[in-house]
Amino acid sequence: MSRANLPLKETATHLVFGQGSFDAEAMFIGEAPGKNEDLQGLPFVGAAGRLLNDLLKSIKLPREDVFITSILKYRPPGNRNPSLEEIRAHTPYLVQQILIIEPKIIVPLGNFATRFMLSGFDIEEMMTISGITHLHGVAKRVVFDHHEFTVLPMFHPAAALYTGGRLKQDMLKDFLKLKKVLKQM
């Protein structure tokens, strides 16, 4: 499928493919671009992006040294959840990004990214996996196409913004775990 045929292209302003180092040890994967991302064509540039930047700074990991992308490359109207058909159409691009960059650790942010990564990139299987509340902060190994990845699920920064204190504290703990896992690799 060519990018010209991707679902959501007609309703989005910009393609938001990803940003960062192609030699990144850590790759962050969100669900889909939001309003600010769609307007600028860059991932995580709104309030959730500012929180992500602060969390990266808290472990002294420069944003320029990681790669940040999303499952969907175009914004769903009204920030609605992605459909399985949209995920199915967009994820081949995500898989190629992962295989090209070969990060040591993949940090899926939120339910959709976590479920996709822990399913071994299987769209049907992903809907049977537990949500982020039960999985955050627990590193797992995923094997795909003879590649092995460490996956460390975390809450999406937007969720922390909406719920406040407790989730932000959980995210800080998860980022400290990320720092420890990266150091051990």
C-alpha cells in the first residue's frame, strides 16, 4: 500500500512519520498524532510532548538521541481511537521504522502501542492483551522477524496530564527504570 492510500490522509493536515536519531537506543511509540502534531508534522510537540521532554531530561536522555513516532501516521478526526483497519494499514510503516532503527528498547506509550508491541506485531492478537495499567514498567522481550526487542510499556504522557499526580509519579518511576535498563544493555 502506498502512503497516498493510507486511511486518514484526507482528513489530516500533515503526515507525522517520526523524529529523532536513526541510531537511537530507545524508540518511543505513541498512538497517533494529536492536533499540534498534525499542524506541525512532528510527533509529541503539544503538552504531552513537553511532559515527555521533561521526563527524558529527568534521566538525562536528550530527545535528539531517541526516536519518537506513533502507530498511526495521520491524526484521526477529533482525536478518536484508531480503528483496527487504520492500525492494520499504518503499522507496516512502524514495523519498518523499528527494523531500520533497531533500538535496544522500545517504549510504547499507552494502550494501543503497548498492545501492538506485546502482540509481536499481530493486529488480531493485540486486542487480547491487558491494558497499560497492568503492564506499565514491566520490561518484556518481543521477537519479530528474527529481531529481538526489549519492550518497556509506559503510560501515555497525555494520560498523566489528565489524571495528575499519581500517574506522573508512576511515569517518573518508569523512566528511572528505563534509565536502568539502558545502562544494563
